[in-house]
Amino acid sequence: MSVPDLRAELLDASVPIPRRFRALFALRSIGGDASVDALLDGLKDPSALFRHEVAFALGQMQATRAVPKLKEVLEDASDHSMVRHEAAEALGAIASDECAEALRTASEDECQVVRETALGSAKEKLSAGAAGAEGGDAANGDSPYMSVDPVPAASLSISMETLTRVLLDESADMWDRYGAMFALRNRGPAPDVAATLGAVLASSSSALLKHEVCYVLGQIQEKGAAARDALRQTLMDASEHPMVRHEAAEAIGSIAAADTESLLATYRADADRIVAESCEVALDIMASEMSGEFVPLQKAVEA
Ligand SMILES: [Fe+2]
Ligand SMILES: [Fe+2]
């Protein structure tokens, strides 16, 4: 499909949301100014889920031309916290001086999720120095998932035991916990890491950390029971932040275990539109994974 065709799919509100997400993923993989401009128009969509995914994609593409619009989203206190959070993360991933300034301002925002995200991203930018500014310290292991992580993985000199302890420690610095998680993800073994992440999901009170834990579980795609049970409970918990339930639904879709399909089908009717639409998208991801038709992003990027 050409960029103009993908743009038309992306911006047509009458197209089912999973198909619009496929167009979004494709534009992200293709890249270039025309793709970025199509995505920027997607930031006007009425669906918060859609807008947050567009912001995420723009950050992962490190699209400098998206900075003014991402700043507008971040500064709009009337927008959903999940969308503003993702705009902050995207600005952190792009990491120009203009982004750092916007993040410093947002680090005093009234909304906790926005404030914590901006605080971490701004701190990261300030301390990036020689290693971080050029896209991470390769010795620590860049993400094997082609993702631009919000903080670099913790150093290889830190033992797996220490990393696990930091990740589970509710009193530890949030960004140290993030760095520990990415280091564990990169080093594996996947079943052990997934079990640890499942434990964090079941015990932490931080929505920010839990949404990233779910995201990483979706990257690892480990089918072990501990993580899957925690993801299930997270999706089913109506009191949980919709940002976390959304990431849990999509992780369940990526893991693609047949016995979780009915759960996603049930929550497709959730009262929260973000959760309901996430389950629509997750069912599509699951169907693609099961049929083997899903083209992982890293392959699309390399193609
Ligand atoms: Fe996020
Ligand atoms: Fe998301």
C-alpha cells in the first residue's frame, strides 16, 4: 500500500480501528515526511487510544518535525493523561533542546502521570552526556526490539539479582526501576524475566511503571503462566488506570495464547472506550500472530 493510501485509511473514522492501527504501524515503518504528516493529522482524532498511539509512533520515529504538535498535546491539560504522557515520552525520545525545555515545564504538571513521565524524560535528557545522546550505550545492550526506550538499560556490571531487587523495590527511583527492567529484558532468560515482571504487575502501585511492564511483556511474548495471569487480572481490574489496562490488553494480543482470546472478546465491550478499543486492536494482533502473517516492526524496518 502506498503512503497516500495508508494516510487515507489512517484518517478515515469509518474504517474499523484495527485497520487504522495497521495503517499507523505501516506508516511508522515506512517513515519519511509524508508519513509523519499523515500521523500528525491523526493527532486530531476523537479517540484517545488512537491519539496516544500516534504520539508513540512519532516518538519512536524520532520525528523532529512533530515537536511543535507534540508540545501542544503535552501542554493541553484538557486532553487524556495517557495521550499527554505519550507526547512527553515522544519528546523524550526525540530529545532536542526544545523537547527538553517542554519536559522541564511539564515536570511540574498537576497530573501525576504526566509529571512523572516528564520528570524522568527531562532528567534523562540532562544526564544523557556522551553515552546517551548518541542513542544509548551499546555496551549496555540496545533494545533488541527496535524500540527507543525511555531510559537506557542499566549497566552490564550490575548483577541480575540486583536488577531484580531494584525492579521490585517500590521505594527505588522510578527511572532506576525502568533501567533495571530493560536490562533484564535484554539479558533474559525470557521465562524468568516474565515471571519477575508478572510479580511487579501484581504488586506495584505505580500506573506508570505497570504500563511499561505490560509493554515489555508484549515485547517478550513469553507464554508463561505467571505473567499471563497478572496481565489478565490487570485487564479485568476496572479500577486500574486505562493506560495500564490498554497495555495489558495489547500484550495479551501479542503473546497470542488461544485461551485468552475470549477474555479480549469480553472486554471489547468495556465501558471505558480506551479499553474496549484496545481489545479490538489486541484481537487483530492476536489473529495476525496466530496466522503467522504479522510482520514484526523490525522486519518491516529492515525491509
Ligand atoms: Fe507509555
Ligand atoms: Fe500504548
